[in-house]
Amino acid sequence: MKTIERILWKLVLIQFIFLLLAQFLLLYTPFAPYVVKVVQYEGVTKNSMTKAVETFDRP
């Protein structure tokens, strides 16, 4: 049981290191816009203006 526990602790440590590395890459490097899909969903990468249609509710 001790060997399994030791292996699990090593896996947890390795997973935590990879988590910190991924967070660092996404938050503090210019590599993030190429990886994160949220930028594409928000439409920030496009330099075009879209025509907006405004509607007013008149009683």
C-alpha cells in the first residue's frame, strides 16, 4: 500500500507542476492568443466593424 501511495503522491506533484506551467503560459506569455479560443469567440481578432440595428420600444 505504501508503494501505491508514493506513486499517487508523485503523480499529484507532476500534475500540479504541469498545471502551474500551463497557467504561466496562458497568463504571462505572448503565446496565449494562439492557444486560447475565447479570443476568437469574442471576435477580438477581427478588425472589421459590423452594422448594428437599433430598435426602440415606443408605446
